[in-house]
Amino acid sequence: MGIGLAVAQALAQEGVHLALCARNEERLAEKAGEIANKYGVRVLGVRADVTKANDISRLVGEVERELGGADVVFLCSPRASYCVGSTYYVDGGWLNVVA
């Protein structure tokens, strides 16, 4: 189990509704279903690559539409080498990550 999945399970155990994203849609659906069933929370699974601006935009839109937005964002991706509060370069453009 990775850090992101462990954090998701800990939050779900506390009754937090979740939006999970991953590139592997099959594993994402499996884990989202497991967490929802085990902890009785809403879990939205969205296939997305956090290094692609279009995927991030689609993810944010789905979270807003399905869950009404996000109160906390936890990013745990070995492909995302940037830090919160910094600026990073993705898909030919600069994006700001805000805390």
C-alpha cells in the first residue's frame, strides 16, 4: 500500500468523503470501492495524471460537481516533484500550486 492510499483510508476512517485520482483506472475503481464499502463514505475515483494540466482541470471539475469542492488536497505522486506553495512547469505552461 502506498502513502496516498494509506492517507485516504485514514481520512475515510474519520468519516471524510474522498476524491482519489490515479492513472490506472482499474486499480483506482477497485480501491475507491473498497474504501467506500469499508468506511461508508463517498469516494469519487477520477482517472488523472497530475503532471498533465488538462487532467488536473478535469479532476477539479469533477470534484466540484460531485462533491461540491475540496476542503483538503493531499498530493502524493512520485511524478510530482514540486512542493506546495511553489511554481512548476507542466505541459508547456507554468502553474502555481497554492496552499
